[in-house]
Amino acid sequence: MTDKNNNDKKVLRAPLSGGPAGGELDAAGKSLSEALRVSFIILKIIMIVLVIAFLASGLRRVGSDEKALVLRFGKIRGVGEKRILGPGPKLLFPYPIHEVVKIPVEKNVNLAINSFWYYQTPQEILAEAEGSIIPVRVKPTLDPVADGYCITRSEKQNRASIGSDGSDYSILHTKWQLTYQIDDAERFFRNVYVEDIKPGQIYFDVIKASVTALLQSLSEHAVVAVMVNYTVDEIMFERVAKVRDDVEKLLQENLDKIDSGIKVVSVQLTNKIWPRQVHAAFQASLMASQERPKAVSEAKTYAEQTLNEAGGGVAEELFEVLSGTRTVSEQEEEFLWDNLAGQAQEKITKAKAYRATVVDTAEAYAKYLHQLLPEYRKRPELVLQGIYWDAIEQVLKKAGEKFIIQPAEGVKAHEIRVIINRNPNLK
């Protein structure tokens, strides 16, 4: 049995070791083994590449004007300053364990605020951008639905006739430009809503689109709150920088209240105009305002010149003293009188000279009469006759021609003829 079985085994193995069928099976096994070995090598390489690619997917690069937040299962990773990643390459555990949110900071963004401008058609806007002029038909009144405007304080009027604050209000159209940047990435990420980024979108563009409505609303609130505290002239000409600074300050305060992480770089008042319906009236008012300083200056110059011609620099002070609005000592008043100049001084000098003449004449007459008084008491008729003839003598000395007519006795009427147009050369 044993031999027989051994012989059978030998018989069965004999074809495998040396026959044609056994060689084909051996070659197929080797090919299969080689194919499996190559497949395993390729699979290993693919797995290694996949692992490297998976790890490499955690490499992030933060731009020079960006800061990044690393989210681990939706929460910000890190403590203190490590919560914010600065510019440069960063290696993190791949998504979805970690997610990197890159926020552009220190990058100025401009936002035009045209809410307070009057309505313009697309053709008018295009013509304005090109610098050309097209005819515009202005409506007789503003349309509150289409036209934007700001309410501004006008010149202060009578409190009882205008309102409890004693002021009237006016209207202006304005255009503004806000320049802002994100200076605190974490506060911005936590408190400002940003839409989810869709495939193909740029996060910076999504940020701008998301915060535009917020900044537009806060800017409009700041403009309305500030401009109502200034007059039309102050906004148009006198205090433009102060108005702009106040709007910028109030806008920044409102952004800080909500911890927005947004910094206001600047606020510019790019255009301002009064309503077109009252353009002619404002032009007349503007012209009057421009001419007012000149008229005031000319009036002051004329007043000073008149005062100098009338009495000099002390004329106004002396007038206050004489009118009783100012009280001074006698020495001060005498000083003012002595320092008068111009026409007042000339009149005072003439008055003093006239007074001296009158006094001297009166004194001479008094002296003369005192001398005649004793003689008059003795012979009054003779003294009066002497005075009469002295007066006649003085009168006749000044007369160029003298006609002496003696009345004739017995003649009741006399006829006297005088030639008026005589030859002036005749003596």
C-alpha cells in the first residue's frame, strides 16, 4: 500500500515537474505574482501621494495685507495674539478639522454716499462723468421720494416765530465718500455679518458687498445728525472741514459701539449744492454775502475818515461824554477838548477868536460909556448929539458917493431922482 501510494504520488507530480502543462501553470503564477507586486507598489505610491496631498492641503498662505483666523470645528483657535495669523505661509491640520478665514486689513476701500443728492437720469449721470453738459428740466418742487437732501440749520431767527430752539432750517444736496479699512479681524469676524462664500467668489468682494448696507446706513445717520447743527453758509463756505470731521467722528463712534472692527480712514464731502429750484435766490444771496464785507469795510473807512476830518481820534470819546453815555473827570474832558482835530478844532478856534472879539468890543464900549457917563449926567442932550454926529461921520466915511438934500422952506413935496446905471469909473 505504501509503495503503491508513493508510486501514485510520483505519477501525479511527474507531469507538474516536467511536462508541458506544468510549465504553463508555473509561468502564469509568476506573472500573477509580479502583477500583484507591481500593483501593491503603485498602491503604496498612490497612498503616499494622497497622504502628502492631504497634509499639503493644510498649507495656507496669508497675504501681506491680510490677517487670518483659524477655525477649529467653527471656533477660533488659539489664545491672545496667537488667535490672529499674520502674513506668510501657515501649515495647519487640513480641512475640515481646521478652516482658515483670511480677512483683508489695512486695505482702503472707498464707498460713495449719494443718498442726499437729487435724482439724476442715467443720461445726466453719464454726461456728468464725461464732463459734458446736457439740458436738464428742473421740476418746480422737490420730489421727496426720488430726490435726496439734507436738512441744515439756517440763520437764527426770532424764537417765538420759528420754534422752541429759535432757528429756521434749510435744504442742501450733498455727495460724500467714505474710505474705510478693517483694522481688527477678530471683532469684524464676530460682529459683522458676511455672506457665505460660494465657489468661485473672492472673500474680499463678498465682504464689501456684505458691509456696504451697514456702512451706508451708519454714514447717512451721521450726516443727518451732524449737518442739522450747522448753517447753510457754514456748510457751503465757512466750516466745511469742521462738518467733515464731525461726520467722521460720529461715524467712527457708531462703528465702535457695535465692535465692528472697522476703522474710518476719511470722510470727504465731494459735492454740495442748494436746491436747483432756488438757484437764482441763492446766487443773489451769495453775491450779497460777497459784497457785504466790501460794503462794511468801505463804511468803516468812511466813518474813520469822517471822524478824523470832524474831530480826530478823540471825537467819538468826546461824543460819548457829551451825550452822557460815558462819565469822565473834568481833567479828562478838558484833555479830550484840547486834542480835537479837524473841522471841530477849526470851529472851536474860530469860536474862541469870535468870543475874544465880542468880549473886547463889549469891554471897549463899556469903557467908552463909563467915560461918557459923567458928561451925560451934566449935559445929556449935548452928549447924545455928539454920539449921533460921530455915527454919521463913520457912515459917511464908508460911502462912495454922498447926496445931501436940504429941505426947502415952504415946499411940501420933494422929488429925488437917482441914476442907478451910472458909469462906475466916475468918482
